[in-house]
Amino acid sequence: MPASARPPQQPSLLERRKTRAMLEIQEIALGLFESDGYRKASVEQVAAAAGISASTIYRYFGTKEQLVVWDHVDAQALTLLTADTRVLTPAELLAEVAALAPAVIAALVDPGEEQRIVRRVRLMTSEPEVRTGELLQIHALERHVRALLAHRLGRDDNDLAIRYAAAQAAWGYLAAVDHWAATDFTEPLGAVLGRATGLMIEAVAAVLNAAE
């Protein structure tokens, strides 16, 4: 490891506890949405089943839709990529992404986690309100990726190539998940995301290299 590179900072105990609490609340919410219907089950019902207040749910998730859309792995992946602050060339940064991708995908392909994602995706594709929340989340992911690319490549975040590359990465992830759902989740998620990551790296490399 280069001397200037720093190992990823581990989440604090407080952050880990919050993530565990949010996963438990999400599990309860998914069960209620599946049994009672997303529109019929209220945040207050989720809160009562979880033994907490509705205000706590809103403080953690912000909206009812986020009870389904929130994904703790997305945040972990961005944390890993922002841990090292060195300015890199496009080839160096994409090599870093390729090296980190297996660990991120491995967190998703755990049997319990993959089944949770199946349940979430079914709601995201069947409920218009949840789909809207998912699209807003992808927009937010695109902004985060754009800021990350600009910072790590030493470019302006309004650079067209940076914007285009960020859009490819964020919306390419959504395309992969939609493909997985459209094939009724028959292929393992890890295989789908592995192929999608390869395609994303190739596409982003082409855009960034063309802009140099």
C-alpha cells in the first residue's frame, strides 16, 4: 500500500448500533408491507410492532418509502471509496473500484441479505410510491458518485465527463437490479452485479479517458 493511502475507517460503535437498529426496523416493515399491503400498513403500525415511536422511524429513515429503499451496503461502498483521499488517474481509480467490488458484492450475496433485497425490490417494482423513492435514491447516489469522481480525479464536479460517468455508474446499478427483477431473480445477485460492475468500469473508463 502506498504511504499516502489510508485503510478504510471502521464505523463507530454508535454507527454500527444504528445500522443494526435500522435493519431490524426494516425487517419488521417489510413483513407488515407484505402481509397487510404497502399502502394499508402505516408507519405508526411499523413503529408499534418495533416497540419504538413513529418519530424515531422518521428520524432514521425520513419517509415511509425509505423503509424499503434504504440500503446499508450502498453507504458502506461509498465509505470505502472515500477513505483514501489521493488524487488518481482514471485508470488507477477504476482499478481501485475493481479491487473493492468483490467485497461489496460479497456483502450482498449473503443468503439472508440477498433475500432481503429480493423482498425490497419486489416492493420497489410493484408500488409506485416506493419506485419514486428508489429513483430519488438513485439521483442522490449519482450526486455522491459525481462528488467522489471529481475529488479523486482532481476535476470540477460540473465537468461533463464527470457528470456522465457518475450517471452511468448510478443508473447502471439500477439497470442491473431491474434486469434481475425482470428475470424473476433466477440468477444469483452476485453474478448479475459482477457483470454489471465490469460493464460499468468499461463504460466509465471510455468516458473519462476520452475527456483527457
